Amino acid sequence: MPSSALRAAVFLDKGGVGKTTATAHLGVALDRHGHDVLLVDLAGKQGDLAKHFGLWADVQTDDDRWPNITTVFQDEWETIVKKLPAAVEDLVIPTGEGPDLIPAHESLDGLDATLGNIDDPEERYNRLEKFLSGYIEDDYDIILLDLPGSTSNIAYNGLWAAKHVVAPVRPGPFEAGQATQLRRDLKTIRNEQDVAIELVMVLLNEVDERTKAGKAYLEEFQTEYPDSLAPVQISSSQDVQNAQMDGGTLFGLGRPSQTAARAIEAYETDAQVLVERLRGGR
Ligand SMILES: Nc1ncnc2c1ncn2[C@@H]1O[C@H](COP(=O)(O)OP(=O)(O)O)[C@@H](O)[C@H]1O
Ligand SMILES: [Mg+2]
């Protein structure tokens, strides 16, 4: 295993497309493939990733949890770790399904503005990268970042640190042109940050190929992203939400339904291909 972890940011400038679900399921699939996986929830104070693993109640009881994910972005972080070597360990909790998790914290809310006050763009965007390289990545094979569904300074830190994007997309009411929009957004981000960011995987979520709209949607992405499209689409399954409400992924279901089994298989295949692409063997 390489000493520096592979990294991917799960990102799309849009909410409700399946980012958190993909982060959790790809993470567990990768763990089952034998990798040491860390998930980082940067997606907002609501703590969806911890909820996905049934951990939010525990995380929240500890109201003044400190250090937390926001701490690693602060000017004082390096001083804190020097004084408190256990600070890094204190950030991480096991999900119970294999991967480790650095959960979100309510203070993520104010972090975007704090970062916005830093004048030098490099300083503003490289804080997560510094944290991952300096303090955490030796312990893991793969780090997946669950990013906000907007182009905030926090999202930029995630993109800067990972340089590789997994973009879940799902057909919605304004679906036409989503593929083109995604391409445009990534171009803007590349220009603004002046870093190379590669779209390694477009993950199609809940596309119904039997409908005309679903078919057109699929074709749009096949044309625009012949190399990035995930090999298997994620089928729709009621069990995704059922499992989430029970605080787990589909992988934890004792008797998965047929739709759940299909989604599980899709995540497993796509996770494997993701690793290959991150290693550059595409
Ligand atoms: N394959 C799927 N089948 C059915 N529901 C899904 C599937 N993937 C995601 N969902 C549901 O879609 C909603 C949005 O997903 P989520 O991962 O929270 O999106 P995001 O993080 O992009 O906001 C959630 O309620 C989730 O349970
Ligand atoms: Mg989310």
C-alpha cells in the first residue's frame, strides 16, 4: 500500500443528488475490498454522514466536542497538536461498518466566512490539504470527502486537497444540460484555484432508463463523459432511505431486497473502478 492515501472529493454544486449516500456506500465498499478508509464530513453542520451511520446522537451529546473538524482549519491548529498530540485521534470515530469518520460540527457554519477573511487564496484553500498530509493520511489508504452542495471556501478546500472529484448526479426537474453545467463548474473552479482538478467519476443515481427522459439523460452523460462515467449506475431503492433511518448503509442489511442488492453491487463495482482511476490506471 502506498504511504500517501488516495483522495477523492464527492462533490456537485447541488443538494440532494446523493453525495452523502455515495460517500458512505463507496466508503464501506472500499473497506470491504480491504482498504483502510477515512470519511470526512465537510458538508455542513447537520452532520448527515454521522446520521447515516447512526452516530449523530453520540456526536451531539458531546456538545462542546473539541477539537472538531473546524479546528483543523484554524490558525492555531499546529500549536494545538503540538500541545495535545491526541488531538488528531480525538477527531476520528469508527463508523461500525469499517471506515473511520471525522464527523461534521455545528461550527462548520461559521467556517466559510472565517476562511473568506484570509486574503491569500493559497492560504485560504490549502488548510485541509495541510491537515491531511501532515497529520492523518499515513493511517489510511483512501480518504473520501463529503463536500457541501455549493462552491464555498470549504468546498474549495476539499477540491484542493483531493484534486479528484466524484460527482453524483440524478435527474431532476431541471435536468437538461446538467452534464454541461458540471463541466462548466469544474472549469471555473480550476481557473479560480489554479489547480488541476480531475473528474474521476460521474455516478448516475436513480436514472430510470425505461423512461424517455431517463434515457435522454443517460445519453447526455455518455456523450459528455465517456471516460468518467461510472461503469454501473446506482439503481433506485427504497431500502437506501430505510437503512439510513436505521443508521446504516445497504451493506448492513441482513436480507437486502432485490433493488438493494443491485445498488450494493453497483457501489462495489464502482468503488473498485474508482481506486483504479485514482491510481491512474484508467
Ligand atoms: N439509490 C438511491 N435510491 C433511493 N434513494 C436514494 C438513493 N440515493 C440517495 N437516495 C436518497 O436521496 C436523498 C438525497 O441523498 P443525499 O445522499 O443526502 O444527497 P446529498 O448529500 O447530495 O444532498 C436521501 O434522502 C437519500 O436517502
Ligand atoms: Mg449531503
